[in-house]
Amino acid sequence: MSENHRLPSEELAAFVAGYPYESIPQSVLRENRRRILDTLGVAIGAREARPVEILLELTHELGGNPQAGVPGHDLETSVTNAARLFGVMSHVLDFDDTHLPTILHPSGPTLAAALPLAEHQGTSGRDLLAAFTFGVEAGCRTALALGSAHYDVGWHVTGTAGTVAASAACARLLGLDERATHNALSIAATEAAGQRVQFGAMTKSLHTGNAAANGVLAALLAGNGYTASREGFEGTRGLLNVASTGPYPEALWDALGERWETFRVGIKPYSCGVVTHPAIDAVRALARSTGAPAGEVEWIELGVHPLVMELTNKREPRTGLEGKFSIAFAGAISWIEGTARHKQFTDEKVNRPDVKELRDRILVVEDRSLGQTEAKATVTFNSGETSTEHVRHATGTPENSISDEELREKFADLVEPELGEGAARRVISLVDGLPESDSLQPLLDVLAPAVEGSRKR
């Protein structure tokens, strides 16, 4: 391979390192402020989740230089420790955003890496927003370059492409030049890991945590002169060819700065796998339109895309976490409680008799004519009457995005029980003002009110 020929990954590195902040469209920056707010919300809402508690206890035990905090926690630890913990928090509820073409969850690993490093560096809000923007773009394009074969064979793309996203964001924060940025991306490419067999287990969220921590490490190493193979992505034994039988390396650079992948990222209205959302929409619509209690339902037939059957067809979930991978449970709880947010996916509700009874009356049918954002639901009542709902674009998809008002409602629902109503409103205002913010300190303080003032530099 000629040294004079720039590789697709080198084009991506040049974009991350050199594209001016002033050239980023305002519409892109606005979308990414929404994603930062959403990611903070789902992370803080998960601060007492059992996987988070375990990792928090271990982080306290192992220690780390007090370089950065973690949203919602009275903790200061190393940047990499903070990134790992924040990354787990961002994903454990399965409530984080999704790049629809690839099912990558880009914002969790990106922000979980960038915010602790930004705190340690004393970065401005504008620089954090820029880093997040380039991290999301790099992660989404890596996922596209890996292609569907990567996910199909069993890789968790958030663990793999998410590591690249995190490294790109941190490389931008550190101000690395093009060559060092490419080294950071190549280091991240060899760190990338995570298998889909862990779906439904605590370890799934560890993929996001490790992606964030490894992305920080990759950028810091590269910034200190650590080198990596030039062909870490495109080489015969590089990431794209090793982890995919159908890579598309051109996706790394095609229309950079012209087509922004952030517009193909959907914000989740429900706290479970995105493939279940069309069916949840359909069930909720039927429950609202008919007004019938669950006891009058004889059965519900759900027509779904094949991925729903592959990923979320646990018929008898036993825990709230397993419930996130049970389309039948999600449908049942949505009919009974009117939604499927994080408060619906608990051990108690998964095992509640009335929910289990309705769950067992839900028939899930694979329908290859439906797209990933589509679903059909038909309810048959004890009376023999039927009603059908066809959802073509699920709530939260780019074609049916949630409004700013709905996003703030989701954020408040997650954050107010943890930090209080006033803190939630303050975070919303501070995230909106990131482009004009010279310091992240006000945001960092409100994210950790229990240690307010302890992060002042």
C-alpha cells in the first residue's frame, strides 16, 4: 500500500483533527446538544442500578487519582475509571440513543469518555460539544464501514465502533494533530470488543464502559507519542477485515462534513432495545384508542421485523434486565401502564401476575415485509371484536423524532428523582448554553451536588 495514498481512516483522522468548529452546521450542534442532554439523563437515572453499584464499589476499592467525577455520584477518580463508570451508567437502562442504520449507541461511549477528560483538562463547553460531535461522527462511520455482517456474526457494535467514537472525541479534546489522531483511532481499533451473547446480562453495559475508558486511553497514549499500525482499519488483518466479512471502508470518509450521521441517530422514548419500539408504539396506540383493560384482551398479535425475534424474543423473562429483551413483556406492560420507560422494567413488574397473564396472550410473528421501524399490532377482545394499528416510523426515529418538550420530559423523569427538580432544570439550561460556555464547572457542580465545590479548579 503506497505511503502517498491516504487511507479512508486517515481521511477520517484529518477530519476529526482539522475540521473547524465554525464550519459545523448549527443544526448539527443543536442535535448534539440534545444527545448530550439525553445521555446525561439516562446515565443519572441509572446511578443506583446494580451493575453501577458493583462497579462503583470496585472503583472505590481500587482507587485512582482524583481527576474527574461521575454524574450523580460523590466520587472523584481517574479519568479512565470515571469514563468506564459513566459509560456503564449510560447504557445499563437500554435507554440511550441509536444510530438506526447500524444499531450503534454512539452518544454513551462518546460523552462518557469526553466529559471526564474535559473536566481534567479544564475544557470549555464549546470544545466539549465539538469533541462530542466528531466522536459521534467517527463512531457512526466506523459502524457503517464494518457493515451489517459485523453485527450479524455476533459483535456488539457499541463495544467496537463505540471505542473509536470515544478515542476520536478525546483526540479532538487533546488537540492532537492528524497523525496522532490516526494513531489514536488505530489504537482504539485494536482495543475494540464486545459480543452480543451478553445481551440481557450486566456485561452488555460494560461494553460501553470499556469503550469509553479504552477510547480515553487510546487518545492519551497517542498524545504521548504511542504509535499504532497505519493499517489498523483497512489492513488485511485490521479491524474492518477481521471483524467483518463485508466491510465498506469508504464509509469512513464519504461526504465528510457534508452528510452528518447525527441526523440518523434516534433518541429513545422507551427503555429497551430500539427494535421493539415500533411494536410498543402500536400496542400503546391500541390501548389508548380502545380504552380496554387488559382483562378484556383475548390475545394480541404483533407483526415485527425479523431482528425483533432474534434479539428480543425472551418469552419468560425473570428480571427487569431480561424484560428489556422480551417483546411480549414490553407489549404487556405498555398496554397495562401506558408506557415502557425505565420504571416499567423492574423485577417486580416482570413477575407481576397480571403482566405475565397478558404477556402470555401476546403472539409475536416475524414479518419480513416490515422495515426495522415498522410494526403491526392486532388485538382481539373477548367479545370477538378486533382492532389493528400499523406503525411505519417508530417514535424516536429520524422520521418521527421526539420533540424538545418530550426530551425534557424524559430527562426530568430520569433526573428529578435523583438530583431534584431544580437541578434538572439547571442542567437543561447549561447544556443548551454549551456553545457560549467558557467553563464546564457550573455543569459539573450541578451534576454532583453532594460534592458541590469539590471540583473547582
